Amino acid sequence: MRVSFGKLKSQLKSILLKHGFGEERAELCARIFAENSRDGVYSHGLNRFPVFVQLVKEGAVAIHATPASISRHGVVEHWDGHNAPGMYTATLAMQRAIALAKENGMGCVAVKNTNHWMRGGTYGWQAADAGCIGICATNSIANMPPYGGTEPRLGNNPLVIAVPRKEGHLVLDMAMSQFSYGKLQEYELKGEMLPVAGGYDENGVLTKDPAKVRATGRVLPVGFWKGSGLSLMLDVLVSALSGGRSVAEITATGTEAGVSQFFLCLDAGTLDESVSEDIIAYAKSSIVLEEGAQVLYPGERTLSTRHRNEAEGIPVNEAIWQQVLAL
Amino acid sequence: MRVSFGKLKSQLKSILLKHGFGEERAELCARIFAENSRDGVYSHGLNRFPVFVQLVKEGAVAIHATPASISRHGVVEHWDGHNAPGMYTATLAMQRAIALAKENGMGCVAVKNTNHWMRGGTYGWQAADAGCIGICATNSIANMPPYGGTEPRLGNNPLVIAVPRKEGHLVLDMAMSQFSYGKLQEYELKGEMLPVAGGYDENGVLTKDPAKVRATGRVLPVGFWKGSGLSLMLDVLVSALSGGRSVAEITATGTEAGVSQFFLCLDAGTLDESVSEDIIAYAKSSIVLEEGAQVLYPGERTLSTRHRNEAEGIPVNEAIWQQVLAL
């Protein structure tokens, strides 16, 4: 079934209000969950909402806490998220990075003790909507072995890079594993093999079988040693810049809470928009491998899904929708 | 054969002086070429030197040109490299980004009309030596098809992230192709298969055969669609921020000259060094796939190669060494 964006958002908002959220935070968090489903990221939209409400009930998400700037070095601010809702803090942090960038060309906010931001792309779109280049990253619980290792010691630590563009922003939202656990599960439920190897089987051999990857937990980093190294560096960046928990420390707590993030903006006010157009057109001029295939720019699929879901309503999983209605 | 760092550097310097370089630039460029070989990046050390001298002779590298700041927005500067030697301009730009970061927490220099910087890691080590987190990127000539396409429309656009650390900096130096052309050639010359798929054969099937990848030119982006997207975003960042040439425009000129780069620094003066130590120790605690294997942090192999080559001398290809002596 499909529901309208307005209906989805107001339903989620009413539940958050019922669970003690104030008006502003309920509106913001409900909007972000609804936008994530609208943009096709169902795993971090409606489907994640019951988990979020559970964390609120358990007190892992401190719904009345206020993130605060604790120190500043020029255009770089250090915040303590005080375990407030992750989407709320991330939105405020990116908003502040935007303001710093408008004034100083560039600005950065590093945040410790924050919570899951759901879809990283959200904050990339936010920066680009404000006319800024936005770069942000988060760490996570350990869910991927480093290259050469067999046990999870790295987070998938998504990296987001967004560049504003009139015809639709360029937004790269890239986790460091070739496939997220959500994607692996999607393929497994459909009984399909992955399009490319997604990890190792019980014999340490690369496999496209999502069930085997989920069984071993040996998820493949993007580009083997390269994504493994980039994931480690992103953990160092978010943890060192914020003074917050690293993947190791998050994992030791047993729950994915109190994570570390940074939000970096560059003012794009004076940039020549034709640069992006030319680069996209050039990429799309490459003859495709299969008839009907196409080269997509980062963010293009999101935008087309958004337009379809705005026109036709947002697809919702009926069981989860019923579960949410009962919250 | 092996030569000492001092001998390698002074030999290269004397050739640059002979070709009209001033003292300061000859010293800097010779040092960087020699350091690249010392650190095991022979492809961008001695082995690249004859190509560089050829470009100097052809006038593609303007040895007396002076890179200049042309505009500034707060902590972000825009430079024109005026086609000066790429290593020289990159060093000055990173030096300026370091100074901006020390004063303002963070700084960025975007450079247009510059030349090949040889090894990107050089400028990461430079930032980290100065106590800064350094992030830099360059574009290049098109040498990799975008995901889904068959013709090269993306550069391998290396990304460098460096974090200072007493025991040896963390330095990620990552091109967006799974293997560089240099690496493919190395494997081909040794008659070995690649350890993982490096591209597509003539039937569009993934292959570990370096000769087939070189024949089709269908080099694989790191992590398929992910590295393809990241390469495109990096091209947008370096080109839009600097106002310089994109991969498309560089490729249209037929030579890899007049490229675009950015150099971003964050002051790491107040960062807690134990964060990196803990993250590295945690990664290394993962049980390895094969006996004797180990999990490495980005920069670790470089440092061990450096120490070995400092002790034993730098391995040089005898034919290339003779070629260089005759320049």
C-alpha cells in the first residue's frame, strides 16, 4: 500500500508527541523519517521508526537533551550531543556549519555523544539546499572486518558529499561496506543473489550469496583494502575531531548509541554551476554495457524515487504500518 | 641496484638545474621524486622522472611560473597554478592551508591550472608533519569508465586523508580505480593475475587478468558504483572549488596537464593522540584470514618501506637509472 507524505509525517509526529517529544522536535524527526521513506530509503524511514521509538522508551535517546557547543577553534566547533535524537542534533550541527561557511567560506562542527542520524544523505541535501557543499560522516557499531581480518572491527561509517545544483543536487551517500545489512536482507528475502560479491562465506571465499555473508558477518569493504582504510580514517576523523567515542568504544557499550560525527560545509555561492552539468553530461556520454542501462550521477535515483513517491504516494510495508499505528 | 637517498636526490637535482630550474625548485622537486622512491612509490619517483623532464622540455610544465592566490572567501583561497611544476604548487598550497588551519582551525586552498602532483600522499605527510589533518584531492585525465559505462569518462582522482600520529602518521592515499595502470603493468610484467578483479575483459566480464583490463581500458572503480560516484564527486569538488578544468576538459586537451586540486587542513594541535592508537589496536585485534597475514593501517606499509630503503638504499631500475644519468 501507499500513503501520502503528509499522512505519513503526521502519523509519525503524533506518536512522537505521545511519547513526550516537544512540538519542534516531533515535527523535525517525523519529517526526516517521512522524507527518508519518500526518497526510497525505507530502511531508515518508516521501517526504522519502531526501533527508534523503542530506544526512546529505553532512554537511549534523550528526547529533551540539548546539544551544546563546548569549544571553538576558529571556524571549527566542538559539540556535545548529550544523546539527544540524532536527526535533531545532526540538523542543528549542519545548520551551524552552513552559517559558519556563509560567513567564513568554510565551517565545521564535530559532535560527540550523538545518536544515529538515520540517512546521512539527509544532511547533504540540507547543505545543498542552503547553497553549500556539505561533507559529513558518522561512525557506527563495528559491523565489518578490516581487510585481511575476519572479525568486525570497523563501522560502515557512511560518508556524504553533496554539491548544490539547480536541476537536482549531487548527493553521494556512501557506506564503506559494499552492501549494508539492510540490502543483504532485501536480496535474501527476494531469494536473489547479489549483483557482485558482498563478502566471504564460511571458507573465506568471496560470495554473492547474501545469506552466507550474513551468516559469517564477513561483509566486504568497498574495494577491499581501500574501503577498509577509508572506514578506519573516517572513524579517526569523527572520533578525534569530536573527542567522542570510536567504533571500538561504541561497540564495547553493546548498543549503537553515543556515536561521533562531523559536518563540514563550504559556501558554494560563487561556484559555476556549469561545471557539474559538464561533468554529468560527460559521464553519461559513455556507451553503456547493456541496452537500456544508464550511467547515473550520485543523487539521481533518489530524486526520481522522490518524484514518483510524491506523485503516487509512499510505499509502506503493511505489517510495519499497522505496527506503527499501534505505537 | 640500490642508491642512497642523498645520491638519488642530488642526481635528480643536478638534472633539473641543468634544465633551467632555479635552486629552490630544483631542490624541492628532486626531494619529492627521491622521497617517492624512498617510500616505495617508484612509479611516481625515479621511474616517472624522465617523463617529467620531457614535459619540462615541451613546455607543458612552466618551470619559472609562480602560482598565485587570485581570490579569497574567508578561510578558502583560490589559486591559479599557472602550470608551474605540480609538486611545487601542491607543496605551497598545502603549506598555505596549514597556516590557515593553525590560525582559523581550518583552511582550504583550491588550485586551478596546476600540474601532476606525482604521489598525493606527499602532501598528506606534509600536513601531518605540521600537526594538521590534511585532506586533498586532484583530478586527472579520463582513465576509467563510470559504473555501467564502457568508455573512460572518469579520472582515478586520488583522495588523500592524513592524520598526525607520533608513531607514524595515518595517511590514506587512494585512487578511485581498484588498480592503477602502473599496478596492472607490474602484475602483467611479473606474469601474475591480480589478487581481485581489476576490470572487465572484451566480453564485459570481470577479470583478474591485468593484460585484458589494459586491453579494454575498462578499469574497475573501487566498489563498482560507489567508487564511480566518489570519483565523479571529487572531480566536481576540485573543478568547482578551483574554477579549473574538469576531467572532461583535461581529457579534451589530450595531455594530463592543467589539472584541478584542493588542499584542506584542520589543526590537529588539540586532538587526543590516543584515539588513533585505540582505533589501530582495535583493527589489528581482528583474527586474520591466513596465518602470517596482518591488518595494516593506512600509511603503515609506506613507513616500513621507508625505513628499509633508508637503511639499505633505494631500489632503482637499472635501465631507468642509466637513462636518468644521461639526461
